[in-house]
Amino acid sequence: MQQTEAITLIQKGITSALPQHWADLGCGSGTFTIALASLLPRESHVTAIDKSNQYLPALNNGIKIDFSKADFVNESIVVGPLDGILMANSFHFAANKTKLTNQLEHTFKGNPRFLIVEYDATKANPWVPYPISYQKLNHEFSLLGYRVDKLAEMPSRFGGVIYSALAFK
């Protein structure tokens, strides 16, 4: 995915002009971490988390970026208090999304805000073991008392559609 595409998918999810602290869970090589950092106000902070070591820039346009090695699906993460959590192509690694969401709620300083980027798919494959279509995402978060807004969608280079959504209380 190109940086401009990542920005297009998540830009409507960043709405405050105040400095913020976000976590990017399952950050991979950092495409969405850098996109998020480019959208946040100066003096904001992004904690990028992945189960494999990643080498990300420490600072991007006045935004502090740090990395923490952890498997956010199977381990408790120590981060916060957060203004938001980004999960770009990583929520599909959680078999029990309700359990994960409930575990992550304690990391927020205020009302939880989850910025999700996922494939709009229902069939599992080796790369997307627990897919979550937008319809299913909306349903599951609604059961937990969240409102879900679809932000954007675009064709995926792997076929189908990739979407972004903001789930918030």
C-alpha cells in the first residue's frame, strides 16, 4: 500500500487539533504508523506495537514515534493513556475480537476510539485468518455500545475492497 492510500483511508478518523497519544497495533513496517503521524497535530505521540522487531523513525514532523515489541492479541500491552488505537490490517488476527476490544478499553484516557482498516471479506485465508467485514465490525462493536462510522474504502490490490471505520463511545 502506498503512503497516500494509507492517509486517505484514515484521515477522517483524526478529528482533534490537540496533541494526542495513539497506539498502532500490528504496525508491521510502519506504513500506517507514518500515515497516522502525518495526520496528528504537533507534539503528538504514536506507540507502534508489533510482535516482530520493526525499525521506525523516532520522530516525524514533530510527532514522537516509539516502538514496543509485543503480541497485542495474546499479551497485555502496557501503553497509555491513549486517545486512540489504530489497527490497520491487524484486527483480523484476533479470533475473539470482543475479548480483545474489552481488554484494550483500559488503555484509553477518555472515551475509546478504535480506527480500523480491514478487508471487507468473510472468508478466511492464510493471511487473514479471522476476517471482519464492515457489516460484522459494525454489528460486533454495536453490541459493545460503540457507534461505528465508515470512513473510506478502496479496491484492494489483493482483490475485493479494503475499508476504514471509526468505532467510538
